[in-house]
Amino acid sequence: MYISSVGISNGIIEKKYGGYGTNFNKNNIPTYSLPFKIEEAPKNTISFAFILEDKDAYAVTGFQWIHWLGANLLRNELKENESQTAADFIQGANSWISIQGNQQSRKQSSYYGGMTPPDKSHTYELHVFALDKKLCIENGFYLNELWKQMDGHIIEEAVLKGIYEKVSF
């Protein structure tokens, strides 16, 4: 299984998917989600789950920053900005809900929350999991709930990495 994205070119994430973009929520968080495609998934895959994370954020926040969580994806592709428009998969709370994210509401944080690296360019990792079942999980779930639900049900995992340049406001 592997993942590709038309939003990543030569390892660089296009500016429109983060702080240099033009789509923001009322808290000034980028909302225009990165597209991706899953190819060659195992034949016994029932659903997909995914995590978009920034491990480079640890130096700034003290934890890896979660930008997007998804579960019960039954198709192999998400188009750009589908975090805001699609209703056929479940989305979890991202790190904008944290104190460092100005405690955005859980409802607002349960979408794509784009990239805004404050100190340097960061490498972002999109982890996609092929699962042998649909998860019993609801919108607004937390990362630990996703891990508990996926435990023992991950058939295969694939990772796609991209760099987003430092954001200067």
C-alpha cells in the first residue's frame, strides 16, 4: 500500500494547505485540507483511518502536533478541502484544541487544521492505516481513542511525508 498527494511536489507541501493559504476558520486556523490517494490497499481492507502529524512541533509545543484525524474512510481518495465538505467519514479532534492551539472548540477542531510551523520548516507525516473493520467511533474523537479502536485491526500502514515552509505572520 502506498499514498500519494497532488498537493506535495518534490517533497514540498503546497502553500495553500497551511498558513500561506487563503482558507481559514474564524480562529485564523488554515482549513483547506491536503488531498491524498491510497493505492494497492490489501484486498481484505474494510476501512481506512489516518493521522496527519508534525513531530517537529515537539521542540515548540512539547508534543507532536496532530493536524488531522480521520476514520471509517471507505474510499481510497480524498480531494482537496474535503475535510470541510465530505460527510462520508469520521473526523477527530486535532491539536488546535490544546492550550497551545488557543483551546479552539472540540467541534471546530474536528476538521483539518493546517500547517503553520512557527520556528522552521517542518516535516509532516500522513499515516494511513488499512483496517479489517469499521471503527465504533464518533466525530470529535481523540487520538488515543483512535489508537484503542485500531488495536489489533491494522492490516497495513503507509506513510507519506512532506515539508511545509516556516510561516511568518
